[in-house]
Amino acid sequence: MATQNIEELLRAQDDFLKSSAEASVTERIHKLKKLKATLKTQEQNIIEAVYKDFQKPEFEVLTTELFVVYKELNLFIKSIQKWSKPTSVSSDWLNFPSSDKIYHVPWGKVLIIAPWNYPFQLAITPLIGAIACGNTVVLKPSEHAPHTAEVLETIISNVFEESQAKVIQGDVEIAKRLLEQKWDYVFFTGSVPVGRIVSQQIAKHMTPHTLELGGKNPCIVDATANIDIAAKRIVWGKFLNAGQTCIAPDYLLIHDDVRAEFQDRLIATLKTFYVDKAFKDYTRLIHRAHFDRLTSMLNNERILYGGQSDSEENLLAPTLVDAPNFSSPLMQEEIFGPILPLYSYTNFDDLQATIEAFDKPLSLYVFTEDKAFSERVIQQFNFGGGVINDTIVHFVNDKLPFGGVGASGLGSYHGKASFDTFTRKKAMVHRKTWLDIPIKYPPYTRVNLFKFFLNLFR
């Protein structure tokens, strides 16, 4: 899309915002219901599109793409009317008599840049929040999932006028052109390096934004952990979507006392989960460049299990690696693929030395039956969110804000947190006129009286 056409679209969205300033929340709910109905008719097309992009199994599309979206839609349809009402707060006695309220108003024109790893869900979920809150949206899906991008464009064009929501497809050049525009809010999901570029670009306009990024998410297995359950839940969370999940465990820290037993259990679980030699229930890597990146990371590493690959299919089997050096490519950046390094630890100091050697992670997981230990982990380490005795499941609870900290992200969303993200708080004081205390007006002849009041706060 040419820059001129983008600018024309944004002018149209400005006009829409002005004309719909008094539009009722009921109209937004109607659009959300229309979006839900359209999704139902497009379900099979969505499943097929995501499969064409990187052979994601139908079950994973249903659970990780569609289920999450329907939950978010249902919540906003049910709750947006209540959330949007002005919130009354107690007034300050200095303003007596008055009534004070917080109004929740849309930012305006929102740019959403979506990633390829969950190409449908991570595009539609923030759009639901933005539209429900009264914003307009330009959605830039990932060019690395072109079939899903086509379905997204079809769905959005069938539900919304371009002046309210529009999908713009294209490569990195299109993304750059979009970021050059002046937005009221930007919502970006992607890698940490690209997130830094996005943040620098929109800083020119001082644009408020959310960055949903990633990081090296630690997963701790304590000596008291339920070994069988921990192995199943870690293998599931790590190798879902072939490890191409921003909240997947990035490396394991296993207590010395259970290291050998747990390693054996991990391998046994992998053999149980992926018995089909054709890997029918296993997602492929998104493209050849990502395949080459990941397979090159295995050079000179001690592979404990897996490592098989097929460049024709961009397939890398689930792989366990023994304690890579911290200078290894595996530990210099987020892996974002089906490779899981295993480390041992002896005490809490070991955990602290390893975890704090990296930037604050998006997620942290700890498997333990020791409540005091899990509480110490929660209090000691700084991370976006996490789970005790499971992995990645915090993502599905729309009552929990989802987001990172530091290099792993800025801001949060999901459920009510999405409402808070896509609206801003407008503070209003309504002064009454039946009483007007003159002390604040010149000439200032009542200084001593105000000093008396000031002493109440000293």
C-alpha cells in the first residue's frame, strides 16, 4: 500500500472517530457479535490457512487460535457496557461541593502489528479490545503467514468499514511506512530486537504503546516436584507449536537430586507424545531461514535426545540439549523453537546466578510441592507472569493481565486488562455553584487562615 493511500485511510479513520464520538457501546457490541458470527462461518478456512502456513495441527488451531479468540469476544460482548460506564470517585474536600468521575475514552487510531507464530489469535485478540473500546484499527499481519493474513483480511473487510478497521498486508517496508505515521496508540507483538526498533520509531511522535515481546523463560524443577506430571506439562508447553511460543520454557533448571530421573522421564514422555514418525501432530517451523537458524544452534552441542531435521519440510524434531555454555548461540537469545537446554542446580544461589544472568523473562515456571520454595521464587525474580506446576496456562485466564517486564515487554492485555490498555482515563470534576468559598481568590487577605489548614497536612 502506497504511503499516500495509508494517509488517506487514516484521514478516513479520523472522520469516523469524529462522527462516532457519541456512538453507543451498543453499536460496538453489534459489531463484535457480527465478528463472532463471521468467525464461525470462516472456521474451516482459518484452520486450513494456518495449516498451509506451517502445518499446525487442527487441534492446536482450535485450542490456541480459535478458543482464545471466542473467549475474548464473549467476555467483551458481556462486559463492555459495564466497563465503559464512568467511574465515580470521592471528591477532594478542597473542591467541595463537587462530584468527580473517571471517564474511559478510546485513544483513537490504533495500529496493531501481529506476529506469525499464532498468526490468527495474536492478530484478532488485540483488535477485539481496541474495537470494543471505540478505537479504529489498522491491522498489519505477518507476511510470514500469508494464508492466514488473507483470511484475516477477508474477515475484517466483511465485518467492518475500512474507516473503522482495515487489514494492510505487506513486508517490512510496509511496516516501516505504517510506523512513520502518527498514531494514537500502537500495539506490537514480536521479537525483542524488532520491539526495540518499533519503540524507537514511535517515540518520534511520543505515541503510547504496548510491546508484547519474549525472553529466556526459565523453568525450575525442584527436588520435591511430581516427576511424571512435570515431564508431561513441560514437554507439552515447550513443544506446542514446535516451541514457537513466546511464553514457552526456554531452558530447564533441574535439582541435582532428580536430574537423572527427570531427564529419563522427559525422554520417555517425548517418545509417548510423538510416536508418529511423520510428526502428524507437530507443527513445522515457519520458514527456511528460521529452520537454518535453529539447526545451526545445535552445532557443537551435546544432544541428549532428538535433533532430527528435514529442510524440505522445515521440520526440527523435539530436541533436548545438555547444559550449553552461556556464550553458546542457544543461550545468547530466545530460542523460539523446539530445542530445550537442561541444566542442573544445587541450591537457590545457583538458580539466582543463572536466571539473573539474563534479561527479565516474559514467563517463569516452577515445579515443586514446597510452598515456601515457590513463594521465594515468586518474590525473588522479576518476570511478567508464570505458573506453579504447569507451563503457559496463565495465558488463557482472561482475568489475569498478560504482559512482560523490562526487555520482555511493556504493558498488558487480555480481558479487563485489554479494556484498560485500549482506553485512557479522563478525569472530570463537576463543581457545584450553590456554594463558592472565596478564600482562593485575590486579594490574598486570608493567608493565616490557609496556614491553619496547611498545618493539618504537615
